[in-house]
Amino acid sequence: MTDFERLRADLPTALWIDGNRTDPIDGGTFPVHDPATGTVLAQVADAGGKDALRALDSAVAVQDTWARTAPRERSAILRTAWEKVTAHTEDFALLITREMGKALPESRAEVRYGAEFLRWFSEEAVRIHGRYGVSPSGAGRIAVTKSAVGPTLAITPWNFPLAMGTRKIGPALAAGCTVIVKPAEDTPLTMLLLAEIFAESGLPAGVLSVLPASDAASVTDPLLADSRLRKVTFTGSTRVGKILLGRAAENILRTSMELGGNAPFLVFGDADIDAAVAGAMAAKMRNGGEACTAANRILVDNSVRDEFTEKLTERIAALTVGPGSTPGTEVGPLVNAAQRDRVAALVEDAVTAGARIRTGGAPIDGPGYFFQPTVLDEVPPHARMVKEEIFGPVAAIIGFDTEREAIDLANDTEFGLAAYLYTRDLDRALRVSDAIESGMVGVNRGIVSDVAAPFGGIKHSGLGSEGGSEGIEEYLNTKYIGFA
Ligand code: ADP
């Protein structure tokens, strides 16, 4: 028996409602594929609108009790869940690799990162504060209290099947909210396993439900239209985020939106080039490029562009591509055929527009959805990949001559999630960090994600923050109580 066959023997594939594996009312299932082979990994229960309302009924039934549960108790459950996820790192990592494709070491890193949100928010659960003060006139007292927003719908993407869930579930549970998760249809297995770990950790039935669905809107629309739901938190494309904001407006829901990115990665002439190459490898190739924080446009001072491009090309050309679970693999397949074809079309478009291929440039034949790790230089401004998220292992290099030009290029996008800059000049680092329109800036580092920092974007990249001390605020209402 392989490790995965052993894991699959008792893999949860039913809906998770009210603390139980539950069959959908309509009885349907849908297949989940292994992107390394294209074969079916599992048939998963397919939720519909009636199942969604069952999950909401169970959430509403326990919402008040959960919100009034002692913060220390909520904290202890999150802490136990962190311990259990960590103890099951290998199972989660294997599952993530098999349903999403990324290389096993990357999946292990995701499990560590994803679990960390449970530990972090177990610590935040007992630090929910208000304030108390005298009004300026001296005539009254102002008390400010915080309380749970209420039943929350969390819609998650496939690129980090665990971490994008825990980054929402952690703060929501810490704040006292019940949560219904609609995981991505490509990767629902990880979230179903997490729900069972939460139950084993002592989470009461109804507080967390998981509803995989082949048709996302058939589950989410009835929830968004129900006035008992009070919040929607979403990570995914800007296109879907706009639809959800429209639906949320009808019901005046609290919203958190982590949407698309188009991160600039700036390398100035005074940068430590080897460090910049290492940072670009992380910013570009982490998760096979399938990250909203991925360096989408690598902007390099023309005085160092040849050296940087040569060194980056050497590193990217040497990457080992293969099934994520094969030892030694550094880059796995893309998540599905549509993503691989999208990346291929973006590369073809850039080359037609005048970009030069330094390495890679094409899909890899055979089973699975592989694409060669690619470096493109001299990508012209009208290439589609300059405006759109690549979401694949393709580095797009663009030259600049002045700091002003670099900042203008960096900001010439509707997105504003992450940005990176490499320089040895502290004044420049501060100046450029201030001038860049984005929610996060990495200075001389290629990865910004940190459980203790607020993750979030501006412009079309979204609303709100996840992680840090800011993350829990997204799940808390503020109340002012005036005393005479
Ligand atoms: P990606 O482009 O990364 O696949 P999507 O925005 O399409 O991102 O998907 C992110 C999540 O949003 C997934 O869970 C998906 O099922 C869900 N989703 C897609 N379309 C809708 C919709 N119309 N309403 C609600 N959720 C949706």
C-alpha cells in the first residue's frame, strides 16, 4: 500500500455539516483529479442550495453559544487543532500535493504556514479588547466593546488548500463566529480532513461546516441571500470578488476580499544581485508561481539586467519538474488543464509581442498539466502578462533606467497586493516602499507572508487583512455604549 492509498482508505469525501459526514440531499458527487496524472483521485459529495441552508441552520443554532464560550476555551480548541494538524503534517502534505500538484516540500511548508494561523489566533482569542474613556466635554463616558460578527461564509481557492482556509477559520473561530467553508472544487479534500481534525480537537458540532460543490454559486448564492449570514470572506479572482461584493451589498454583509495580484519585483542597480536572484526564485517559483503574491513583473535596472537575467535563467533552467510526490521534484504540475493552457497562451502572446525566451516557454507533453519553468526577457508593455496574473512558473523580465520609471511601471496596474524591491540604499528602500501602491512590500526579501503580519491588498486586490492583530478585527463588530 502506498502512503496515499493508506490515507485514502478513510479519507472524508462527504459534506461536513453539524459535526457529521453528511450526504448531499440530491446525492450527487463530482471527481477530484490528480494534476500530475489527470486521473481521478476521489469522488466528493456535491453540495447544493438545500445543503447550504442545512449548514446555515446548524451554524445559526450554535452561534450565540459559541460566541459566549469562554475565549480561553475557544483558544484551547484552536491550539489543539494546531497540534493535531502539525502531528498530521505528512498526511496533509501528501493530500495537498495529490489534489493540487505542488512539490511535497512546498506542501509541508504550506502545512506549517497554514497550521500557524491556528496557533496565532488561539493566542489572539484571549486578547480581544475594547476601550473605556471620558468624552471631551467631561459629560459622558464612552465604552467600546467587540463582539462576534456572526455566521460567516468562507470561500477559498485551490492554490493553498489548507492555508487559505485556516487564515479565515482561525480568526473567525477565535472571534466567536461560526463558519461555513466552500472550498475550491479542484481541492476540497484538504478542508474536509481539517474539519474532522477540528471535531477531534473539541470544536462543537455546527460551528464549522465544509461544503464542496461543483457549482460554487449554487451553494453560496442562497447563503448570501439569507439575512442570517453576516459575513463573507473570500480569496480568489478579482472577477469573482466583484460578483460576491455585489451579492454582499444586497444583505449589507461584512466582507473581506483577498483578490488577484500583479506583483512588481524591482531590482535596482545598487542591489546585491545574488540576493535578488535568490529572492526572485522565491517570489516567482514558490508554489510553482501559483500564488497571488507571485512576482508577476520582474523590473530590472538595465545596468544590471544582463547579469541578473543570466543568473536567474541558470537557476530556473536547473529546476526539476515532475509529479509533486516524486522525491527531488521542485516544480509540480499546474492545477488543471485550463490553467496550463492559460499560461501557455500568455507566453505565446508575449513572444508574439516581442519577448525573448531565455529558457522554457512551452507545455510539457504527456499525462498531467506540466509547463516548463520559463524566463522571458524584454517583455513589452503591451504583452497581456504585464497586465494579467500569470499564475505559473514564468518569469517576465522588463528593463528600466531610472527610479521614477521603475515606480511608474510598478504602479501601472489595477492591482495592489504585494511588491518587492532590492536595493542596498536605505533611503531608496524607504522612498520606493512609500511610493508603491500595494498592501505589502518586501524589502530585500522574496516572501512576505507572515502569520503575525497583516496580509491584504488595495485597489483591485481587495479589502481587509488576514493575519496579524488586524486579522481578528475582520470578524468583530464594534459597539459603543454611552454612559452618563
Ligand atoms: P481561481 O481563478 O483562482 O480559480 P476563482 O475566483 O475562480 O479563482 O475561485 C475561487 C473560489 O471562488 C473557488 O472556491 C470557486 O469555487 C469560487 N467561485 C467561483 N465562482 C464563484 C461564484 N460565482 N460565486 C461564488 N463562488 C465562486
